[in-house]
Amino acid sequence: MSETRTTTAPPPVPEADHFARSLADTVFRAREIAVGGALVLLILGTWLSNHAFLDDQGVKDLLLNSSILVLLAVGQSVVVLTRNIDLSVGSVVGLTAFACGDFVRDSGHGPVVVSLLGIAIGACCGLVSGLLVSFGRVPALVVTLGMLYVIQGLDYWWAHGEQVNAADIPDDVLGLGTGSVLGVPYLPLISAVVLAGTAYYLRAYRGGRELYAIGSSPQAARLAGIPIRRRVLGAYLFSGAVAGFAGALWLARFGTVVADAANGWELTVVSAVVVGGVAITGGTGSVWGAALGALLLTTIGSALVVLKVDSFWQQAITGVLLLAAIATDRVLQLRTTRALRKRSRQ
Amino acid sequence: MNEQPVLAVRGLGKSFGAVRALSDVSLRLYAGEAHALAGENGAGKSTLIKTLTGVHRPDTGEVLLDGVAVDFHGPADARDAGIAVIYQEPTLFPDLSVAENICMGRRPLRSLRRVDRSAEYAATAALMRRLGVALDPDRPARGLSIADQQLVEIAKALSSDARVLIMDEPTAALTGSETARLFGVVEALRAEGAAVLFVSHRLEEIFRLCARVTTLRDGRWIATDRTADLDEDALVRRMVGRDLDELYPKQPTEPGAVALSVRRLTREGVFRDISFDVRRGEIVALAGLVGAGRSEVVQAVFGVDRADAGEVRVGGRPLRPGSPAAAMAAGVALVPEDRRQRGLVMEMSIERNIGLTGLGRLGRYGLVRRALEHGRAADWAARLRLKYGRLSDPAEVLSGGNQQKVVLAKWLATEPSVLIVDEPTRGIDVGTKAEVHRLLSALAADGLAVLMVSSDLPEVLGTADRVLVMHEGRLAAEIPRADATEESVMTAATGRTGREAA
């Protein structure tokens, strides 16, 4: 299409596409900026109407409430980047929270063992989903929906209508949920470490970039010799392990766990990821955005409570945000494509 | 030639289900030599290439690298062995930057196995300088023109120091000057000692670029000749296995009443003030350079795109603008340019693809009767001499030429009075091409009005009764068959400067 490029001696490589580059950068960061901005506005507005929202306890609550969702969003983004989805995370959290509770109730192990157990159970769930999706070539939506019910069933069968009570949980495990270092609670710190580590891996490592590549064009990825199945399996393992870890943290935070803990969270997680700018069709977005999305959704919930708005509005608002996010994705994609195309014609 | 070939295949065979795609094919590629692979669509060229690059694994025979048998388990193995491929349709990651696309799979690493971004950038910038292209390594691949995407693919091949460069119809979507630049790069690579395997339907390109040519027909090896010992006719004979009676059979016809009449059709910024008539029994070609607005005009006529002003009449009745359904009801059919994206539903079966345009006629009350659908498809498949396994096979298993026949069947089955075809023979082998031309000519002789958009000048001159030439969104000339020559058409297409030929 660019028959205007007929000159035989094109200019040396210089600034030709500089505009295109900065434009693309802005667009790709636009989401993080927009979500971050919305978050700041929301917090400011709520604080103005009720200063208690941002006192010591308020901030701590915000961080605590969001850290598990942030963790799950990080795991989910890695899967969504490859153009797949993991709907089983909610029930994985429920299962591991209950299993971990059942385990420490009898054995009295410490937080490290509990976390490792949670991670192991989650990774097993991720392994099954991952194998079915990558090697079995079954669509991710169906596989993980099935896994959601299977794991939930397993959980109910195990729980037998009972629940794990906080009183049975050793104090050092509960300490993981309530303790803090230098005034910052452990949970958000843990989420931040996982978030930063994942972000760095996605940015700086070959495996991370290949996840983007797979989501961007599976066919091209195959021809480029990228080990697609191994990478997708890896993404599911990671998502499962993170969800399992989140289950252990859930136990530590709440102490009392019923079988349907975190029931329905998978959809909130996916919403957070999409609102945070990870394209549901894969290939673009960052875990930072996903984390911001999770933070925003949690904050909306907390703010509504403080503003004494009925909590059912939360779901409606989440829905609107989701639609707005997808709509802007589409518009932005069309506009960047056009702008880049125009640019490459010159 | 006692020299050791860099890459060779011996006795290669490959079947997909019951279809034998390749049987007993041999090929030898030498360093510093460009080798062409010729054959009609469906002759097995793509399968051969995919076997060489590890996408398919051969059933029989072996692939030899430097005389040693190798077993490629996937594209990565072939790439690591120094084989680079440029596919007909570039396969880039739209969301990744140019540099990431080029370095994907074998990226420079720094400590702790982290990706070295600055080295990646520098390497890509150096490649772009070497290719003489102004592409920012940091820009995303999304939105690059086909030609630029092709260049990124070449840069990819360069970056891996490929010893064997395989190109599957790289020029199908390129303009003349872009092709020339591509050839310059390939020539330089060859001179540096790379072995090149080149697939093209453009015979003149084969003769221009390659020292030798291997011909395949129906999955079998036919001949390997030096291009110096061959002329185009001889090569076509090898490909087709018979003499082409005539590539452009033209039946004389008497133009009848005006079937399609376009008046002052305008779409802001795209085309302006387009008026013409197409009579029954007439083939009218719409010629011009790529980007002159030809496809846009026919899409507006058919109602896929809206026109801002102007009128289209079919058989004297005004056509409701912006409605393909109304156009179809009025007896207009449009065979689109891009058969993969627009012409066919690739995963759907042949019969269902053909049935799509007439679902209302294949049954009643919204029910589709499978028997009627099958009958209609079988009927048209026979009339167009479609080569297929079963009508229930998905359209994607057919070769390009046969896919095009399915698109034609799909639209001819609507029994149109006006047939619009957009680049009807792009990427189609010579044999099928002649069949398509014969078909169009026969249809016109039966009283159909045909409007054909084509970038293929010999095709325009060979088939059309009249040539309309567009230049930058306007009709630049109307040339009757008798006066139409390459020169007269190109002069009008280039805006009367006649300096540059597409």
C-alpha cells in the first residue's frame, strides 16, 4: 500500500518513526494512567466526604482488602496475555484456604509450610487446566469453567458442611494476615513483591516476551518456533500457584473459612485484569495495570460503604467500568493502527 | 555439479489423510544460487516448503543438511539450522515492536539470562540501515504496510545469518518498486553465499532472479532445468503438462442493454465523480495503480461501503445505497479481492460456503435443506471444474485457485445479472487463471455484465472489452479494446506522466 515509498535512497534510520513510537507508548501507558487517575479521584472524593476513609486504619483496610485480589489479578494477567483465561481461580482459593485450614488445625504448622502447601495445591490445579488447554487443545474457557466446578465440588465434599474456625488456627499463621512490618501489613507487601517480580520477568525475560508473542499472534508464534504449549502450561501453573498462595493468605487473613470462600471471585479477577488494560484477546497490557484495576475495584467497594451507598451498586459500577475499558481498547486500537499506518506511508 | 548442496531433499513424500500432497520429490539447493520452485496451485510447493522448515514432517524420504540427514521437529529446529522462511503472508506479532519481532526466538541476553534490549535495538537499527529502510525498531508492527512487514521478515532472516532463504510468493502483494527493492536485497544475500529458494507465480520474476527452476505438478517432481535453457512457454508446459491453448480466450460478444449504470459516485477522500456503464455481454476492466480507489468504487457499488453522493442503477432501477442485500436482490454479485478474509469462511465446508449466498432459496421458513445445499454445490463444482476431495471438506484445504473457484461458484449461484470481480486471479496459477478467464468470457457471452478490477495488465488487455482507468480516485480514461495497450493504460493510470509503471 505504500507505493509512495518509491525513492531509491531512503533517509537513514533516524527520527522517522519517532512519533509513532511515542504515540504507541502513550497509548499503551494510557490505561495505567487513566485507571490510576480514576483511583486517585475516587480516593480523594471519598476522603473529602469522610476523612475516616484515609486515616491509618482506613488505609490499612484498603491495602488488606485489595492484596488478595491484586495477587489473583497478577496470576490471571499472565494467562490472559497468552489469549487464554483461567476461570478456576476463585474455587482454587476456596479449596486451598479450606485445605490449609484443615491441615494446620491438626498439625499446627507455621505460615511458611502453609503457604507452600497452598502453592502446591494451586499449582496442581493449574497443571491440570494447563495440560488440558495446551496439550489437549481444549478451549480455555471450557476447561477452566469445568475446573471451577470440579474444584468446588471437591471442596464441598471435603468440607462436609463444616468450616474452619479461627480459634483452631495457630497464631503465627493468623499473624501473617494481621501482622505488619514498619506499619505496613504483610499481605500487601507480599502482593507487591509477587507483582514486581512478575512484571520484571515479563519485561526482561525471553519467556515473558514470548507470552506476549503467543497472545499477539499464535500462528506467528508457532512459525517463530516458540514453545507455545510449554509457555501456556507455565502460565497456568503460575496462575494456579498464585491462586493457591492467595488461598493460604485468605486463611491467614480471615481465619474462619467456609467451603465456598472466594466463590465468584474469578469474574471479579477477570474484570480487574481487563479494566487494568490487559486485552482479553491477549498480547497487550501489563501486570501493573491489572494490579491497578484490582485496586480500583476494591476501592470502589470500600468507598461505597463509606459513602453509605447500597453495595449492589458495586457490581453495576464494575460492569460499566468493564464495558468502558473494552470500548476504549477497541477505539484506541483502531486509532493507533490508523495513526501508525499513516505514519508508515510517509 | 559435484558440489555439496547446502540443503537437499530426497524421495520426499507426504500425505494428509487420503490426499497425497507430495510423492518422491527431490530438490537440491546450492550455496550462492537462487533456485525457483514452480508449479500450479495445489502442486505441492507450500507443502514442500513447510517440510523443509519443520512445520510438517515427511512421511517418506529425507531432508539433508550439508549432506547429513536431519529430522526437524519444529520450526525452531529448522531456524537453528540456518533456514529462514518468508511466507506469502507475513507472520509478525502486531503488538510487539519491530526489534522484538526480529529478535524473537534468539534474543541477545545479558546477565541472569535477561533480554538485552539495547543490543536488540542496536542490532535491528543496523539491519534496517543495511536494508536501507527507515523503520524505527521500537515501533509496534501493527499498521505496517505489507511491504514493510515483508522487510521485517527479511531482516529477521538476515539477523539469523540464514544459509538458506526460502521465499513463498513474497511479491504477491508488492508494487513494482517494492519488488525491485526486495530483489536487490535477495541478490545481495545470494552473492554473499546464501542458498535461495524462490516461489512465485510471476514467471518473469523466476527468470530474472533464479539460475535454476524445479517444477512440481500434482505433488510430483517434473523437472529441474537451468533457466537459461528454458523459455516461459516451456516452463508453463512443464507446470501445466499441456499446452495452454490460450491464456486469454476471448469470445466475441455483442453488447446488449445497459445492466449497471453508475453516475457521479463520490466518496469523500477516496474517489470522486465516477460515472460509467456496463452493458450485458460486456467485460469492463477497472485498471489503475494500487491505491487508486478501484476496489473502493466496486465496494460502494455493491453497498459494502457507503457513497457520499451519486447513484447506481441496475437494469434501469436505482439501487438502495449501502445495502449489499439490496444489491444481491437486484442481481449484483461481488467477488471480493481478499478471498481469505472476505470471500470465504475458511473453516466452513465447500458446500456451505457455496450455499451461503442463497440460504433463502435452499429451503423454506428459515430451514436449510442439506440435500438442496449439497446439490447446488455439486452442480457448481462440476461446472467450474473444481478440484476437491469431498464437498464437506473445509474450504481452507483447497489450493488458492480452487478457493477462488468456490468464491466464484458462491456468487454465480445467485444467478446475477451483473458480476463484479476484484482481482479474480491474484495468487492463482497459470492453468486456473486461464480457466477463470475462459469462464468470465463464457459468462459474458451468455449475457452477463462483468466488471473486473485487475492489476494484472495482460489480463486487463486480454479479457476486457473496455478499460476504465482510475488515477487517484478519479476516472482518468476510458479505452476501447482496440486501443488498449500496456502503454496507453499505464499512461492514464500514472496521471499522464507515464514515468512510473506499477
